[in-house]
Amino acid sequence: MARVNVFLKDDLLRALDAEARQAGTNRSALVQAALGHYLDTRAREREQAETRRRVDEACERMDALAGKLGAWDPVRIIIRRFRDSRAGAARVRERRPRASRRR
């Protein structure tokens, strides 16, 4: 493990020592835990920022594509085809003569 010298303001050092006593640990362990938490948080924030950037970029590409395609709504088209196919199937069933029951 490496040794590091850090300069702290007197009030920060007093608060650090008080927190370490309250937590039942030493100053070094508390600083390691706090720094680890800080670095993990910063890494997560950078990942989230990158994800937001990628989503924004994808939305811009989708908007550009939508501009090229015009008023095209694939969901509405798919639903219409489904309804039409069900209506057509219902008409076919209505036309079929029912088989008579034999006893």
C-alpha cells in the first residue's frame, strides 16, 4: 500500500478525526472509504452522462430519419393490417356454410 501526504485545513482534519472516532475506525481507513465512494460516484456519473449523450445522438438520428420519411407511422399501419386481416377472416367464417350435425 502506498503512503500519501495530504494537506488538510485544520477544521476539516478535526471533523475527519471526530468522524473516524465515531465510526470506530482510523483516519486512513475513513479517508480510503470516502475516496473510494467519491471515485465510484464520479465514474457512475460519467457513465450516465455518456449514456445520455448516446441517447440524445440516437434521438437526433431518429428525428432526421423521420424527417426524410415524412408522415409515416408503422404502428398504425401494422394495426390497420391486423384489423383488416381479422375482419377478412371474420367475413370468410360468415360465408362458410355450417356443417349439419348427423345423428
